[in-house]
Amino acid sequence: MTRPVATRPVDPADPEAFAEWFAVVDASTSGRWPGRAGWQPDELRAPALDPHGALRTVLLGAGNPMVGAGMVELPRHDNRHLAQVTVEVHPAARRRGVGTELLAACERVAIDDGRRIVWGWDEQRVPVTDGPTFAQARGYALVLENVRRELSLPMDPHQLRTLEAAALLGSTGYEVVTFSARWPEEWVEDRAYFGRLMSTEIPLGDWAGQEETWDRDRVRRQERLVDRMGRELMVSVARSQKSGRPVAFTELSVSRSVPEIAYQWDTLVLSEHRGHRLSLLVKLANLRLLGQVSPSTTVVVTWNAEANGPMIAVNDALGCQVVSVGRTWQKTLA
């Protein structure tokens, strides 16, 4: 019989405790993606130290010395019925009940905070193998499948020019504006509106999330947090020449310490402006901006729900290749 493993809170402001916790995260994620840079310390520590962020983050450790690292993210301003849980176990300590004990501890944090639904996700490299999962065995139901694609950089110049020509041909009446780090003051409310739409308009399957609360303060707080995480933010916007307002946008983020990998963040086109190839237009513009801001980046990682056919078509046109499948799991707490 496996002996229970003690769990305990981890203070992100304690350098030694956080370093021990992060070492477990790093070992676990490196096992899934050998040779690839994963999370960097500030990318996880900065949100956990943020007293006013959109999420309150609780860190948990398991074992002494620590062999399990848990994280519970609790929305502060909306979706207060939800808690996201992440469980990582050091490869050398797996199949000993560490993950089970840590997940139970994470669920207790959610219950104590009045949350009704917990969710998390896992990832499997392709080809995906069938079989029972850790989440299923602990009462979680599959609610959404996403596919991870990667784009190798630099793109072929001829392909890039061909795609840009096609996007421009279909986007008469719009112009592209690119910028880094901060949204222009006159468009901060537009970004807040995009944020609210992103929380409900993308395919969400049976995930229990509801519309998020966004305003100009949340936009600016998010930008400051990205900077404290040690990341650069690149944005491309399609602006209607008729109204002068942004009607589509896309964001890329890249770590300053490991710039080889960039991550595609939000992309959205307002419904009344779809059908003009604006997703492709802004993504191409942002890839050019990425090449200027972070010329050493060689891979862009993007995620799409399997049901998001239009965005998948754009990513396929760019040359993205499927590398893994991510599954979102959800559980209603007793």
C-alpha cells in the first residue's frame, strides 16, 4: 500500500521554497518536452505574487524533499464558481500516489474558497494513445479537446509574400497597425471588449466558464504582469478605415530569457467583419513584427479547439504542424 504524501502551501515570496517547487515543475515538463525550454521561474512566480491580478494563485508542494508541485488558480472578478488546478510530479516519484494526494489538496483549496467546479488539462504528443487517464480515474469528465500546432521560422519568403497578397486582396477597407508591450490609450477599451468576447466566442465545448469581466484597468494590469513575467508582447490590429476602430487583433508572446519559442495568444475578429481574411492578415503582420522584436525565435506554438475550423484553416495555410493534443477535464465538487 502506498503511504500518503504530506502536502503543504508554498510561499512564492520565499526564494528557497519557490525554487524547490519550480524544480519539480521544470523536471516534470522537461520530461514531456525533452530539449525544449518550458516555463521560466518568473512566468509562474509573478502571477502568484500579484495581489490584484485576475487570478489568485495558490501553490502547493508534496513530499519532503518536494516531489510534487500543485497550483490552484482562482478567478477574482468573474467565474467565481471555477478553480483551475495543475498537478506536476517529478518523473522519479511517479506511480506512488503523489499526484493523487496533491490533487486532493488542490480540490480542498477550491472547496475552502467556495468554488463548485474544478478543471485542468493534460497534453499528449501525437500519435495519441488510448487508455484511462489520471483525470478520468479521479472523477473528471472530458469537456474540450485542443490541438497544438507549431510553426517553424523563418517562413519561406515566397510563401509569406503569396499569403500577404491573398490577405490584402480580401481585406479592402481595412489597414493593419502593429505595436509592442502596450495597447495605445485610445484603443484600451477596444482591447477590453475583445477580452470579454474571447471568453465566450471561441469554442469551449462543455467547459463551465462564463463571460469574463474586462475593463481598461484589467488590460493595463495584464500588460504590467506580462512584463514582470519577463515576456515581450506583440500585437497586430486590423482597423476599419470607415470607423477607425480595431475590428480584429492577434497577440504573440515570447520570453526574454528563452526567445527561441513564441506563443500565440488571443486572436479574434468581430463577427460583423468576418469573411475578409483579417485573421490571416493580422497573423502575418505579427509574424513580421516577431522577426523584428525577437529574431532568434524559431518556433511559434499555437492552440486551437478541434471545432475551430476557420482558425485551423488559417494556421494550416501558414504551415503549422500538429504536434500534440490537449484535453480539458472538469469535475463538479461535492
